[in-house]
Amino acid sequence: MSPSISKKSHKHSSDAKVAKVAKVAKPSKKVGSTKVDIDALKKKLASSQPKKPLVQEEEEEESHAEEESKDKDEDYPSEKENEDEEVEEITSFSGLGIQPDILGAIEKLNFSKPTPIQAQSLPHSLKGRDIIGIAQTGSGKTAAFAIPILQALWEAQTPYFACVLAPTRELAYQIRETFDALGSNMGLRCSTIVGGMDMIDQAKELMRKPHVIVATPGRLMDHLENTKGFSLRALKFLVMDEADRLLDMEFGPVLDRILQIIPRERNTYLFSATLTSKIEKLQRASLSNPVKIAVNNKYSTVDTLIQTLMVVPDGYKNTYLIYLLNEYIGKSTIIFTRTCAHAQRVALLARILGFSAIPLHGQLSQAQRLGALNQFKSGDKQILVATDVAARGLDIPSVDLVLNYDIPTDSKAYIHRVGRTARAGRSGKSISLVTQYDLELILRIEKVIEMKLPKETPNRNEILALHGSVDRAAAQAVTKVKEFHGKRRFKQKD
């Protein structure tokens, strides 16, 4: 194979200074008149039986899936049930028979010893077994499937050898970076095929016959149907990262078509932090005698993560947000919102008040999204305001704080959001801003993660002092967003 490929480091330092918001005179209006008693409302919610919201219907669907999974688990044994293949506990990569060039790349990445998901899955995957892997975010799932693929590729040296499917473009680029790093000593050719980029340029890249393709399902299908000379008939490995979303109905029809085209004789890996197991969906993935490895409960967060909530009076959410940004000034922070409009508005609000913030959401172009992500990773921007597009699988180093500006309607989304901090053994913190309308969602999240979120109480005087300034800045942010959309519509008409 060709000479080694050098890997650029994406970790930079920055002296970016963030100005604190000037406090204004204490207004006469009191917050206490709108304060919510969370304990009383929780008891009321627990005792009453309201109409089924969408979240409850989704939870019932998942409990039905769990019942199905009990039957399925008899067909898909876990590692502990494979007594005939009992494997000693792995404490080093060197004892796995991995090629020296791959081991050298692992050492360069400072992987001192395998993580639990790697230690439990690699002995089976290196022997050619299919894997269903369930592990917490930040636990090394990407390396767990990349290493056996590169080990097999070392012998085969054939193009279009492996395909990794990811639910988001950003995650696809991150997986590509891991493959480039681990394959840097063996001349690996890897391509990223995602939407939002030029099809012709991607077609040219595919004609260079990459060994590994990392793709989103829709764009991969476009090339399989329209790019002459491109085929996955010789594919040996299929990986589905964040498998619960890839097996969801949103990607279902495209996945069905892809699975009809690629060979049935292949290795298949399904990895995710959460996995809603349904028999028909796993059958569709054509797993062959898989080993199911779960190194965590179905829904869980890491022990090094501190999770709290703040109960927000009506009309004070922006003020509480700015108060927290002041308290954690200089810290690397991700703020999660429910919609693109909220992400854009909150980012503008933070900028107006002197914070170094940048938005990341689905209405930005692919170049803008990658640019925002890179600025945050490098430290040029200390605050990333994002929708759930950034919650899945992204390995952003040294995120100190996650703020849930909007509470997610899906409990799994909460786990992925807070999983952006406290990664790879580091500590981190998440704070959720809870209004009276979010209490039922928080109760469901607490039930899923099996813990009661402790309540933080902010400094009342500081909240009152900030409120006037924040309200004026919020009005400016709304005006700027309207002007932006107005100009955009005008350009589209022209």
C-alpha cells in the first residue's frame, strides 16, 4: 500500500476573551410572583392521569419494543452467554494480534488501554463475528469498529472494502477523522459522502476507489443509483453507527434499498449509546450470528457527569441563560435548543451581550455547519448554540458545560445531549432550564435515567439586575432574525 498519511491535529488553543454583561439597576418587578413550586407540581402530575402526549406514546412504543427484545435476546446472545467462546479480560491492544502499523497509530492517539466496549467487542470482531454494541457516548465505539476493519483491510487491500453509515453529516466527518488517524501508517484511502456537498466532486472521489466510505444513507443511495462505475457489490463490512436512528423510520426506506444492493455475505456492526431493539429491524440489517455487547444499561449517563436543573419563572428563561453564561464565563459550553429558530436567536442574544457564541443547526449550509463546528473545537468560539444535530456521537474535546435551553421531547435525546461533556473519563456538568410546561418531560427523563435531578437556585438579586438588559437584547435579537429572513426571501424572489 502507499506511504503513510499524515494527520493534522484539530486541537488548538485560543485566548478568546468573553466580556461579562454589565449589570443594570435593580428593577422594581419581582420574580417571586411567577416562581414555580416544582415539588408541588411534580406530585400533582404524578397523581393525575392526563391525556397521552406524543412523548408518552413514544415511551409506550419503546416498552413494547423491550418486550419484543426479550424474545430477540434468545436469538442474539450476549458475550456472557457465549461460554464456549469465553474471552480473558483485555487490558492492552498488543495482545489482540493487531498489525504493528495499526498498533503504532493507536499509540500515537494515546489510547493506553482498550475502553470497556473495545475490550469486550474486539476479541469477537477480530474473529469475524457480527457485533451489536451498546455503550455510553464517549466510550470509544468508533475505534471499536474501525480497528477490526483496518485489520482485515491490511490483508485484503481492496477498494470499497467497508461502508460506515451515520445519521448526521457532522458525525460522518468525525468518523472519517478516526479512520484517517488509525490508518495513517497503512496508506488508507477514506471518503466522506454526505448531503450538502457537490455530487460531481464526490463522484470523482469515489472513482479514486477508496477503501472505506463513511456516508449518510440518502447521499450514498444517490451515488449508487446515479454514479457510473460505483458499486458496493464487493463490500465486506457494513457499520451502522448510532444504529437506533439509522433503524428508525426516517432512514428505513433508504436503508432497505441499500441492504438489497450490498452483498449478504459480509460482516455487520451496529453500535449506539441507546438501542431500541425490534426483531424486524435487526433482521433487516442481516446480522449473522451476532454477539450482543452492552457495557451500560439501556439508558444511562457517565458517573463523572453532574446533572442539575433550574426551575425558571415564566418570561425569565433568557435571563437565567445569561446568568449561567456569566457564572461559567470562559468555560467551553454547548447550549441545546429545540428548533433552528431558537438556536439562531439565542446565539444572537449571546453575541449582543458580549459572549463568543456561534449557531449550529440544519438550516445552515454544510460549509457553515463545518465552519461553526471547527471554530468551536479550536476554541475560537467558546459557546456553541445547537439543535440536536450536534447531540449524536460528536467527539468535541473538553466541553465543560451543557445547557438545555429547551428540554428535549425524547428522553434519548437528553442522554445524547449531556453526553457531549464528561467524555473519556473527564468530568462535566449539565444544567436544564425547566419551565412549568417542561415538568412532565423532566419527570420522564428522570424515570429513564433512574435518578432525580437536583435543583439549583440562582442568586435572586443577580437575576433581577440582569433582567432588563437581557430583555432589551432579546428584542434586538428577534428583530435581527426577522431582518435576516426578510432579506433571504427577497433574494429568493429575485
